[in-house]
Amino acid sequence: MKMTTRERFQAAMNFRPFDRLPVVEWAGWWTETVARWRQEGLPGDLENSAINRYFDMDVFLTEWIAVTTPDCPHPASHGAGLVSNEEEYERLLPFLYPRNAVNHESWSLATREQQAGNAVMRFTFDGFFWFPRRLFGIENHLYAFYDEAELMHRINADLTAFMLRVIDEIFSRYQPDFMTFAEDLSYNHGPMLSKEMFDEFLLPYYRQVIPRIQEHGCLCIIDSDGDIGTAIPWFEAAGLDGVLPLERQAGVDVAVLRQRHPSFRFIGAFDKMTMNRGEAAMRAEFERLLPVAAEGGLIISCDHQTPPGVSLEQYQLYLRLFREYADKAGQLSLRASQAAAL
């Protein structure tokens, strides 16, 4: 049984037998990582998905839906905000929620690859924690849950209306395989907001948007760094299907999460800090993940993005081991399916 990239993704994510795991990077590589590899032999003219093809990996094509116009003002510095009150938000509105958020030329090219089975297609929205943080700035955003509660609700209501409009536009022409909400609402000790704040300021808006996406057969995945374990039940209550990237350095253990959340989907989980420590360390990490991956619902990938401390030679070793364990997971998956059929 040989599957296409898209068939493989659909089978693994939906707990069905698969020939092997997809061999993927769920996100692109750091600019610094690619710059290093160019010095070590990576062809200099390769960008984005062309790098996947150079490494003979399965391809995930991502369309990030821009919530701001190209001429939107920029914050004064990283972490600074653009608004602090409703009057400033009103002045910024002409630069928000663009009418032409879907790049149909890019989507059409991606769809051709997807329909040929050669790629998995995904899109991303700024989430209901992420986008207000972009507007308020990192520190002021956390105060705004208390000091600007009405404005926080207004922003997320406006964001919801934008998402619903874009969802209708997307699914009238395309059939992405999954989507992600960029949130990053956890750090290495857990969520940066309480369940009460989540329930008041995020949950009502997720519940409006998620069913509109899922009715088209598209999986909804939360993208949050850090220790996401505490927040997974919150996302389950919101109707989400899964989470990525499951950072090991934040203490995330996908085997524990699988026991607690048997139907949740996972992408990531491979400890990137093992990637420059040699074959034994990487092999041990794949062994840790293999039992969960073989059961389905986990697509192994780097638990964020491959860091620049990893050489091209080390990355090629990682890929060799990845392919070995991708095949092992597939063999275990098919064997379990055959045994269940007896």
C-alpha cells in the first residue's frame, strides 16, 4: 500500500492505517539555519518548499491569512503595541481586516499540488489571543484583559467577522486539509492567562468560527509554544481537533497527552535539542515517539523549527533516521489494522 503525501496525512491524522508517517517540517526553517546550510552546501537558490523537495521530504504548503494591510503601521519596537484604547483602534481600522486577504494565485498553485497528492494544504489565522497582543503589545495586552475588556471583546468580534468572511471565500474554491490558529498563549510554565479569561475572551469566538471550518472536513489545530498541557482541555471544549508543536523543553510529553486526550491530534513533539547531539540521542528520541505515532493521530516533526546550531550534515542524519522510523510507524500501524480485522 503506497500512499500519496495527502493520503498519508489524512490517514495518520484520522487514526487510520498508513504506509508510513509523513516526513515533514510543519513550519519553515529559521533564516539563520538556512544561511548556515548554504555555507555547507545547500544550493543558494532554494527557498521554502523547494528546500523540502531538495531533501525529498513530504510537503506542507501554508497560506497565512493577513489580518492587516501591507501599509499598516508597524510598532515602534518588537513587543510594542499599536493601540491602547478604542479611539486608537478606530484610527487603525482602515488598515485591518482586508477585503483581499486570500491570495488566489498562490492558493491555486498550492491546490494543484494538493489535488495531485503531492502536498498537504494548510492555512493559518491569527488567533484570539495572538491578534489582540499584536495590537496592544505584549505587556499591555495582559493588562488589557482588565483595563480594556470592552475593546478586547470588540477586537475579537471584529476578528471573528473577518474570519467567517474569509472562511466562506476559501471553501467556495479550495479544500485545505487542516488549518492552524496562531496563538502562542503558553510559555514553559503553562498558559499566560487563566481559564476564566480564556472562557470569557476567547471561547465564545472560537465556538463561532470552528464549526464553520469543520463542516468542510478541515481539521482545526491550535499552534502554541510552551507547556500547552493545562490548556488542552480548554481547546477541546472550544471544539479544536489538535495542537502543535509540543515543545519538549517546556516539559511536554506526548505520551501523557495521548492518555489524557485519546482523540486529540498532535503535530511536532520531536525534541529539537537532540538534533546536534548525534545518532544515539536522535534515535532515542524517535523511539520515545514511535509508540504514540504508530497508534495514529501524531505526525512527528521538529518541536518548533530546526535551530541554527544544527549543521547540514546533522540534519541529513536526522532525516535518515526520520525515514527509518516513519517506515517503522507505518509497519506497526498496518500490523495493528490487520490484527484488528481478524
